[in-house]
Amino acid sequence: MLMDKSDNILNRARFIAVISGVFTALVSILLIFNYVQISLYDPLDSQVMKQMVARLSSEPGNEELIREIRQMDLLARRAYFNSLWQLRTGAALLLAGAITLIVSLRFIHRQDTHIEKPEGNNINEKQVRIRSQKWIAATGMIIILLAVLSALFSSNHLRQFDTERLADTASVDEEDGIEKLQISSRVAGDDPVGEPADEPEEETGEVVETISRITMADLNENHNSLRGPLGHGITPHSNLPLNWDGETGENILWKTEIEVHGYNSPVIWEDRMFFSGANDQRRVVYCLDRHSGVLLWEREATDITGSPSVPPETTDDTGLAAPSLTTDPYGVYAIFGTGDIIAFSHHGERLWARNLGVPENHYGHSSSLITWDGKVFVQYDTAAGSRLLALDVADGSTVWETPRDNDISWASPILIEQDGSMRLIVLSNPNLDAYDIDNGEQLWSVDCMSGEVGPSPAYGGGLVYAANEYATMVAVDPSDGSIVWEDRYYLPEVSSPVYHDGYLYIATTYAVLACFDAQTGDFIWEFDGEDRFYSSPVIAEGRIYAFDTSGRAYIIEPGDEPVLVSSPDLGDPIYSTPVFADGKLYIRSNTHVYCIGDN
Amino acid sequence: MPEIIKTAGDSIRKNIFLLTGILLLLLFIVPGSASAQQQRFPMPEFQTGYELPDTDRPEPRAPGMEIFDLAVLVLVLAFTTWLVLKRRSRKLVFWTSVFALLYFGFYRNGCICPIGGVQNVSLALFGDGYILSLTVLAFFVIPLFVTLFAGRIFCASACPLGVIQDLVIIKPVKLPQWLQRTLGLIPFIFLGFAVLYAATGTTFIICRYDPFVGIFRMGASFSMAILGVSFLAAGIFVARPYCRFLCPYGAILRVFSIFSSRHMSITPEECINCKLCEDSCPFDAIDYPNDEKKNRATKADYRRFVFYSAAIPVLIIAGALAVSGSYKLLSKVHPDVYLANLLVEDPGMMYESDMTEIETFMASDRTLEMLVADATEVQSRFRRGGYYLGGFLGLLIGLSLTQQVTFRKRTIYEVNRGSCYSCGRCMEYCPVGKPDHPYHKEDNNNHS
């Protein structure tokens, strides 16, 4: 009787196990079915919905269609949340079924099992030990082998980044041989790479910060401003490439796509290359590793007090990022067509930023920055008034500001050394001016120019040169501001003149490269390019490097007669000016930055 | 010696196991499919002025409740210790473990637990600026302390991960000894890697690859759901597979338990070598009496012992050099190293990729240079940590090999203190001190 009862309970347990097993199986199947259904029908990928949305773009006012789309969207969402409910409920039912099944199985197993005498083990412990040794040793070998293989064959792209070199660069300020300069505007305790200094800081407290002063040796090593050292368009670098081909990639060492366009030319400080880009949404400063083309950082010029919420209108051929940046050991400085000027450390930390007032300029502000002696010089010639500013590189505060009386100018300032002092040469309509960089005092002014001035001045052979299309070309003695000669035969519109070895070269927008005697202004020769010149010619290794707007370069041995060394074609329109360093040529197109060098 | 006959299973039982097999197959697919259905629908694009509500962020558990959790843990451990050492009741240990599963597992969602606590402690010891909560520290330390006193009581009843596996043990099979000993290395290896990844601030791999937390929370990723169900399915036949062959905290407890001052014993008095307990342990944690003659150490064993002992320093050095050298691969688990490698290899991804990691990086204030600098620092930490990990693994292999040539004479059945979970199953089988045990009845019948 007792046996019958026990069997009865066991049978019930078995019955429960079968029922719970079948139930669990059914729930599982339903959940799988639900999964397959949802996988096959992705509500986000509904063709009907896509068609309706496409129709809406052509019929934006169709209220009926909007209502239908909303209905469809609502249905899809209901289906989704319904499936979620099914999922949760199914999972709960599945768990309940599985628990019931496990409990009943355990019960059955326990009832069916009695303590019994084991059949006895025949374990040969010796053999077990020997086999264990083999397997443990094999495990050890496998671990070491895998580790060695991974050490040998796993990649580490971080090495390409060459952080050691970057670290060396980061510590450049501490190296010997670079003159240190006390600056006056950083307060004790301030973090030089801390919060942005939107407003110039006041000179209070203990002066503790030092920065490196640029020397001419630095400039000869670094292409730190538009047209290289002092903006003269002459580079001391050698072993430069003479041939390349954009189509085949010959001698193109790297090419990096840039997301936000700008017409400015890159500048270089040691291993880093800086340039900017801007559109209505973003104003960006980029930093590339110039050896690899890897983007080291990009920073946006945002949160600047006084910056306009809507940028001023500019023309497509100028834009908001036409001015080239300038850089020194302390940082990199960029100005945009919004009037925002911003500084970053070489590592991308924001140093300071301010707005100079939105420039009234119908094409867009394009005067590039240049730096010397701890100051960034800004030629800010606008329709609402013109001025020349020197900003402290440390915090952006105004060291001096000199009002100017001239029209808008698109030219950039250059620096010249005279009588042991550095002068700032600035061109506009109607004046060519010289300023003392220490206090902004105007040293001389020549009324010689007219029109919309784009080309920047040039310097060489003891004379300053200025030229502009539909106006004139003049040579001025910088000691007293007197005009030495004047000529109107060939004139540049955008590209700036360059002096070399007694000759003055200009590149025109009608594809002519012309040579003049720098002392007399006599015309020497002309060379016809294939397309217009916007990019300024640069003298490197005694040769002229000039890019036309089609992307073809003309490398010319100058002198009494032009000798075309080569005319490699990049195949990418060029408006910027080439940059040189360590046997390499860098050039920016509208979409890319290229590094060209002999492979 | 009496013969106790085992009842043969009938055909229904066979069918039930077949059904179980089919269900297991289904269970492989279902959780994954279930998890794949979540989080697919984007937020609607409202154009009606509707304002989205703020995202609810759950408050951290109140300090009072954390202390309550700790109190529950202490009570469970104390009660189980008493049950195992004094009361010797498997039944009560079982129900206590069910309570712990419900509380620490399903109610507390499997968190916090001492297993993951290994990583918190490692990060606090080696990481920068990580502050270890006292509750986490207590959860980590208390089971260790109890283990030193009474063996692996935590595994017996307080660990939800262990208990959920314990409940599904239905038809345990014995694994070959050599396999168990080899697989038994894995928890130590896992522990080493868990400490390395936690100490370098990379990730908590124990938590990331916790196979059961998804079951406790009723939600898991596809892969983890598959993993959890796989462990439970395997656990029907291979008892507590996670505990025996993976759990890194179990590896620590194993060592502590060997040195425990007291431990659960199969028999309350003197073992009578009835052999009944021989098959009682589903975890193969019972050491049998051995034949001294057959298992006596030979000259070859002595030579091996000397060789293995001498090899330990070599293994430590080789392991240290090899694992340290593999820092490039190991460190790629770290998000910074992974992302930096990706972006340095292909900078264009910064603009072209819609990877969340890249988008987040681009939206941050960090520069690529900063990222690479951080990643390089992480790699150097991995290189340093690799020395310790490799050395530890070399030591582990060396000691394990040495252990295989050391012999210990056993004349009775006794629990292996390192492997025993103190679950008390074997106590049920032991007839000593149980006049009503079938062993005595059969014995009497044979003598009458």
C-alpha cells in the first residue's frame, strides 16, 4: 500500500515533468518564432514607409500623407512594444517552466536513486599523475607559445604615431639654446593650458611664466607663417622634390583628407603642421603630424565672447578661413572671418580666444597672421575702420593697437629687419606702411596703391615691393619710405611677389610668371603657365616653385632666362602657397593636404 | 559488506531525459533571440512641441541597505558554518542556499558579489584614484576569513552563481582526473588576467563574462545568454562547471580552504571505509584511500620532482618575458588602446566611421595626441603587469607539476579541502552515527 502511494507520487512527478517540459518547449518555440518574425520584418526598414516618406518630400503639404505616416509609425511602435511585452512575458513563463521541470526532475532522480555500494574505482593514480603532468606541461607550453606568437605578430599602430618624437617636441621649451623671455601677463598659479582666456587678462600678481622667443634660426627651421620665414617667400630648405605625379602617386608621401575647407596655407613648427577650415557651422584648427599626415588633433573655435551667432557672409573664393595661421614655440594662432582669434598649444590645449569685432569685408577677411617677439600681429583692415594690433601670445591681450586710415585690405603683413630692429610692413589701399613692432608707431607711409589689394608686400635687396592688379608695382626704400621705381607692365591680383638674387618675380591671374630687375624695375622675361596663379611663388634652393590653379607646378631656374626644370601635375586645384621642410614640400588643395618628397 | 540495490530507471525516465535534451537545445537559441529583440527602435522625431522626459537615473543603494546585504551574507555564512560543522544537515544547507540564490541572485541581481570584488580590490591596490567601498571590501574579505576558519562555506550556500548551478545537478558524471587537474588551472589563469585587466583600469572581465547575471536580471546580451544557458545545461551532467573550471574567486578560496583550521568531514567520527561516499560527491572532491605500494614514489618521481622544482624559476622568467611581450595584444582590450590603434592606422575613420566610440571621441575635448599618449601609458602598464602575470602563470604551472609527483598516504575517505564546496552531500551517505541508515539495516540482515 505504501509502495503504491510512493509510486503514485513518482508518477505525478513524472507527469509534471512531461507537462512542464512540453510547456517550456512551446514557450521556447513561440519566443523563437517571435524573434524570427521581428528579424525578418524590420519596422525601420519598411519599404512602404520609405515610399511614403519619399512622397512627402515631394508633397510637403500633404496632410493626409502625414497622417498616414504617423499611423504607420504608430503601428510599428505598437508592434515593437507588443513584441517587448511578449518577450518579457515569454521569458518569465520560460523561467517558470524551467524551474518546474528542474524541480520535478530532481525529485524523480532523488526518488529513483538510493545509496548504493559503488562498483569500485579502478583508478591508477600513477597513470593519472603521469597524464596530468603531460597535460599541465602542455598547458604551460601553449600559454607561453601563444604569448610569444602574440608578441611577435600582433600589431601596434601606436608606434607609427611616434610618440617619443612628439614627447621630445613637447619638451622643447626646456631645451638649452633657446632664449627665454619673461612675459608680463600671466598671474602666479594660472594654468597656461587651462580655461580659455576669452578676455585679455590683467597684469596683476607675480610674473612666473616664461616662453621661448623666436630666433631667425627657428624661422629657418620652421615655416611658421604664410610664405615662410618673415613672410618673404624664401625657404632655406634643400633636397626638395622636382617631380611628382598626383595621378600615379609618384613622390606623394602622404595625402590627408580635410573635412572642413579653408584657403589658408599650412604652417609648420617642428613635427607639427597647422591650418584651419571653416564653414557656417564650424571653425576648426587642425594639427597634423607632418611626417605621417596623421591628424593629431582638431579643435573648434567655440564659446568666444563676442563671436557672432551667424557668421558674416563671404564669397566662395574667400570663405571664413582664408587667413593663414602663425605659430611659435608657445602655440599656434588662428583668425577666422568672424573676427575670432584663438590660440592653442601645440598639443591642442586651448590657451586663449577673443573676438576682434566682426569684420566688414564683402569677400571675407583674409589677412594672415604673423608673429615675432612674443606678439601676434593682426592686420585688421575692414570697411568699418582699420587697425593694426599686436597681441600677447601668452594670453591674447592687446600689447598695442594702431588705428589706420585705409580701405579694406586682403593682403598680409610681412616682417623686415632694418637697423637691427624688426619692422612690420603692411599694404592696403592706398598705403604701404611700416610700423615699429615694439609700440605700433608708424615709421613711414607711402601713398602708392589702389583697388582691392590682395597681394602681400615682398622684401629683398634692401627694397620693399608692393603690387596690385589694375594699380601699380612699386619698390620702396624702407629707410625713408621713398619710391625707388614704379612699373605697371605685369601685375598680380592674388599671388604675392617674391624677391631673389636681384630679381623680382610676380605671378598673375592670367597665367604669366614675370621677372623684373629688382633694383630698376626693368622687365626681364615672362613665362606662360597653363592656368591662373593664385598661389604665391616661393623660392627654394634657388628655384621658383609656383603652382597654378589647376594644380600644376612650375619649377624654374631663374636668372636672365627662365629654365623650366619640371612642371609636375598634382591634378588637384591649388590656391594655397606651398610649404617646405626637411626636403619635403607640403601643399594644401581644397580637400587634401599633400606631402611630396623624393621616395 | 551489504549490497544496496539501485532502482533501475524506467522508460518514462529515459523519455524525460530526451525531452530535457531537446529543451536544452531550445534554451540555447531562445535567450539569444530574446535579447536580440531589445533596443531596436529609435526615439520618435516629435514635431508637436512634446518635451521628452528626463532620463531616470536609479539612485545608488542606500548605505543602510548595503549594511543589510552584508548582514545577510554574514548570517548565511554563520548559519551554514554551523550547519556543516555541527548540525551536519545537507537539507538545511540546501534550503539556505536556495534563500541565498533568491536574495543575492534574483533580488539583488547578482551584485555585489565577492567574485567581482577581486577586481575592485585589484583596481584599488594598483589603479589611480579608485576608492574601494567598505561594503565591497567586506564582501570580498568576509568569505575569505570564513574559508580560513571553516572551508568553502561561501561556495556551499552563499554564492548565487554556485547555487544556481548546484540546483541543476541531476545526472553528474565523473570527469577523468587528469582532465580535472588540467582544467583546474583555468580559474587561476582567469584570476591572473582579471587582476591584470582590473589593475590597468581596462575592464572587469569577471563581471563582463559573468554567465549567470543575465539570468538573475532577466536580460542579457545574445552571447552571454548563450554562455549562461550553456553552463546550466552542462551543469546537469558536469556539476558546477563554472565553479570548478572558471571561477577566479574559487581559485583563491581553494588555496585558503587548504589551510582552513576546521573543515567539513564526511564522517562525524572515525571512517569505517564503507565506500558509500565514494560516488556521493558530484564534484569529485573526495580523496580515496590509496595503496601505498602502488603509489610509492619511485626514483623517476624523485628525479621529476627535482627537475620540476628547478624548472620553476625558469618557468617564472619565461612566463614573465612572454606575457609581458604580448602587451600589444593584451592591451587592445583597453578602450583607449583599441581606439588609438584604430585611428592611427586609419585617421580617415574619424570622419567616415559611425562607430559610437569614434563619435564619442570626436565629441570630446581629447585630441588624438592625448589619446595616443594615454594609450601608450596603458600599454606600459600592461607591459609591467605582464611580467607579474607571466611570472604567476609560470609559478602556477611549476607548482602544479611538482604537485603531481608528491605523494600523500591516505587510509580513509576524506574530502579534498581545496576542491570541497562543503555542500554536505557526502554527509548524507555516511552511515557512521546513523542507526537508521540502510547500511546498518542491510548489515544486520546479512548477520541474522
